[in-house]
Amino acid sequence: MAFANAQISDIIATTIQSRTGELADNCTNNNALLRRLKQRGNVKTFSGGNVILQEIMYNDAAQANVNSYSGFETINIGVNSPISAAQYAISQYAASVTMSGLEMLQNSSKEAIIDLMDGRMSVTEAQLNDRIANDLYLDGTGNAGKNLAGLKAAIPDTATSGTYGGINRATFTFWQSKSYSGVTNGGAAVTSANIYQYMTALAIQMVRGNDKTDLIVADNNYYQLYVNALQAMQRVTTDGNGSAGALGTSIKFYGGGQEADVVLDGGLYTGGDSVNTSWSGASANHMYFLNTKYIFFRPHKDRNFVPIGGERQAVNQDAVVKLYGWAGNLTCSGSQFQGVLVA
């Protein structure tokens, strides 16, 4: 098939390819959770298989053989190997960049075509970044179950039921996250007057030695309540080069003998598509308490914000289409160290 500009294929390919590294960095940097995971080295690629496996260690009381003894007393040498893996589906995402033959004619010089492609790729990158950043807070059931399983799946409001990563929470209690309801557990709806008390009550439930919450992600409502709770005190904010804060909105939480960054992952989101009419960040009236040591962003090594295949040349259209792609999921190896504060 002849195109209006025969050089367009090479220009699209080289221009898109040169931006793929920047695209991946943009995604990890525009989301508070992903930025912290990147700092920890917890953005880990996988190379194949029909699912993503995340190794876990846990304490199985039925197999535990640790005990005191005296002299020649028989020592329990029964099998004690509570090592397994949670498994996660491979979710796929794609976005497209297109150019018609007429646009090639109208932008016939190489420089003009690159300028046009840059503008369209910037829009496409932003849409793909925003979509994945938004889905990181959802439960994976959207778009007929094709979305990645985000924090709403990993840290549900009801922490004692359901299956996550192929493990039934009701059967294996070590896989239960923590949930604190202002009304049910605290006796009153969450307000600026009690949010610090509720946050402390939840945070101390997830401490084990050096394991503790290091990142607290809030929606607009709960972030504002926390800021209001601190107005009577001098508030020290971190600078833009420090913590995992998104948009420079990180403050600190000191409660239960621990320290964590409190970040806003709400703010203003615009856009949408046929599946999501809008992107909103963290769920309304939710504050997630995360120990990011046990959370991983797992893209496939060959589908980590890269072009998919070559140019798609329509049979009955004078146009070229190029696809960006990502595949992977958000995984967890320690649900018991994660929690959520709800209304």
C-alpha cells in the first residue's frame, strides 16, 4: 500500500521508540505509590508464564515445630515449610497513535511530522499513565475483569473475606489486611477532630519489629481532614526532591512510635474513555496504610510501556496506527502489613 509520505514508517518507529524509557519513568513518577516502589527497587519485571507469581512466607500454626525442650527430650522435626506464592493475572493495556495520509501531506517535512507525532504521543502517554495510575486503586473487576488488581483488591474494606492472589482470606488469616472504620471501630464518623486518633489505632495493628507503615495514601476528603487536624501545630512539609509525595503534597504522620509519609493521590483528574468516564485517583473517603516493602509493581520485561509490533497499515484507509503497550499487575507478598481507614 502506498502512503502519502513513504518516510512516515521510519519516523513513527524511531520517534516512538526514543520515548519509551521516558514513558515508563513518567508512570512511576506521577503516582505516589509507584514512586515509592521505584525507590525501594520494587518495580520488578517478570519474563513469562500464564500468571505472575509473588513468593510469600507465612506462619502456619498447624506445622510450626518451634518449642523449648530439656535434656534428651525428643525434638519435633516435622515438616515446617510455610513458603508459597500468590498468583496474579497478567493485565494488558494499550493506547494508539494514528496519522492519516492527509496529515502527512499537510506536514510533509520531517520536522513537521515529528512535531505532530510528539504532540500526539504526549497525549497518548498521559492517557496511558493516568489509566494505570487510576486502576492501581481499584479491584480489578472493571472492564469485564481485564483491569489490574489494585489496592481495593489488596486491601478491601472488609478484610476477612474474599480471595486475593489465589489465596482465601477466610481460610488463611495471615493473608488478611487490616481495616478500621470510623463509625464501627471508633464510634463516630471520621472528622478532623478524631482522624489522628483513628490513624494511630490502625497503624499500630500492622507493626512487627521493624515492619511498619511507611506510606499513607489519602483521597481529597481524608487528606483535607488530616491537614485540618494539624492546623493547630507547626507543620513541616517535605521538599519536592525527598519523599514519595505526588504533586508536592506530602506531610508526615507520627503515631504509635512510627513515621510515615502522608500523600494526596486525588487532586484533579480529567479525561476518560469508553470504559472509564473519569479518573479520580484514590477512592473517596479512603486512607491506605501501606508497608511498601511487601508491594510490587510487576510489568512484563517485553511489555513495559513499549511499542507493540510495527505500524498497522489499514487495508482500506490512508492511515498508519502505532500501539503503545503495558502488561503486568500490582502484587503483594504481605497483606497483613497493609490497612485502610474508611468512614
